[in-house]
Amino acid sequence: MKEKEYDRVCYHTEQREDKVTLRNIRTGEIGYSFGCTYEGETVQIRLPNGELDSWSRNECVEETFEKIAA
């Protein structure tokens, strides 16, 4: 994820207390942001099974779910 996208994800996560859905491009895992570490450029992730992880901004992208018109 580019720096601007990382800043936006961290803003939504930390200032608005929103969970942003992210996908790890290395493993394919989906997770939900709950914090950021600016020094290391990482996002703290809560996985669907409840486990916690930390992904670097270079190994994740925001997951978007597009609705298909029926």
C-alpha cells in the first residue's frame, strides 16, 4: 500500500475508530485494522479467528467488496 493509503487507513483506524478491512498480499489473509505503528510503517491486525498480527504497509492492501448489480 502506498504511503497516502497507509495514512488514510491509520487515520480511519485511530481517529475515527473504524476497522478497515485489509488483505495480506503475501498470504491472502483478510484482517481488520485496530492500530498503526508509524515508526515501523505497520498496521496491527485482528484476524477473523481473533488472533492478532502486524503487517507492514508494503504487504497489505485495502480489501474492497464491490456489489454486482443483479
